[in-house]
Amino acid sequence: DRTHADFRDAEAEAQEALRLIDPPASATLLDLGCGTGCFVAAAARHCREVIGADVSEAMLAEARRKASAQGLANVRFEHC
């Protein structure tokens, strides 16, 4: 089981990755293997659109729930 500290680390890692990528505000970003959408949520605050893709419907369901709870209108998720 992951602890709350693990998720805080994931959020910090997402922010660091975005700093390195430095996407323009007009960018569409694709997150392959998005899991529960931690990086998608972080990227949504920096990009015009973010697409999360994963093979797990269960992970995508959680990602959709999180995005909805955060009011993120510029994200979508695809099963592939």
C-alpha cells in the first residue's frame, strides 16, 4: 500500500517533470500510461489540453474521478 507521503512525492515529481518539459500554454500533452492521473492533473494547469491514456480501465476511472473532483475541464482519458 502507498502512503500519503508517496502521493506527495508523485506530485512533486510531476511538478519537476513539467519544469523540465516547460510546455507552452497552447500545448496538447499526451501522458501514456497515465495511471490514476497525477501527472495529467498537474499538467492540466500548464497546458491547453492533456490526454491521459492507459490500459487499465480501473486506473482511468480513478483518474476521471480525480479530474472531475478538481474541476479540470481540459483533460480527457482514453483506454488503449
